[in-house]
Amino acid sequence: TVKRYVEILEALYIVFRVQPHTRSIARSLQRQPKLYFSDTGLVKGDGGQRLENLVAMCLHKRLAYLEDRDGQSRSLHYLRTKEGKEVDFVTVEKGRPTLMVEVKASDRALTPGMHYFHDRYHIPGVQLVGDVRVETDEDGLSVRQALPWLRALEI
């Protein structure tokens, strides 16, 4: 019943799902998708949850725009290991991860998940922080203030 309600909400463009990124279809079906609202006004919770939903919505719209423009397959996923290392979002183009995005309300230290997936798969990444005074770059990983980075997206 819940699955059917989620499908209805997706059909009405109220929510969208972000699936785990994995090459194994069976493994991806075992993992739970994350749900995000298409309207950030519907998000209840702290600033970190609202910021994560905003980033999800912006990335989702950007990938849909680029897919419509170019006709090339693009999608939004998340990364998670059995050990609990996680990255909030990964953009995938033609089946290959192209950019990792982690969202934090105020913590500017790069997360262990960002380092792990960058070292293992050599995917560039950005950690978007709601309130950061100093932006940094470190071997293909960067820390950026969220709103200016999102404004610069091609949507």
C-alpha cells in the first residue's frame, strides 16, 4: 500500500526517489531509496534536512534538463557501503558516476565517505555546506557554500 501511495505522489510530481548506485540490479533492489519533495516548502525538519532536499531537487532538475537537451541518459543516485560510508548524491551519466555531492548544514570537514569513494573510484566531489566561511579544494574534492554553488548550476 505504501509503495502504491509513493507511486501516486511521484506521478503527481510531489516526491521523487533517489535510488542507490550499484552495478548489480539485485543489490539495488534490496536497498531502500531515499524520498525527496519536489517542493521544499513541504519539508519538515531542521535546516540540514531542508538543505539536503533543496540540493536533491536542484540536481534532479538539472539532470532532467541535460537529459532532455542532449538525449543522453542521466540520473541521480546515492552511494552507501555495508560499513556505513555514504555520500548523499552521485550524478550518473551513461551508467558512470561523474560527480559526488555531500550536503552538510555547517560541518566543513570532508566526510569519510567522500574520501573513501574518491580514493576507490576517482570520482570528483563537492561537499556543500549551508554556512561556510572558507571554501577549500583537496585533490579533486572541494568544500563550497551551498547556495552560490546551486545558483551556478545549469538548469
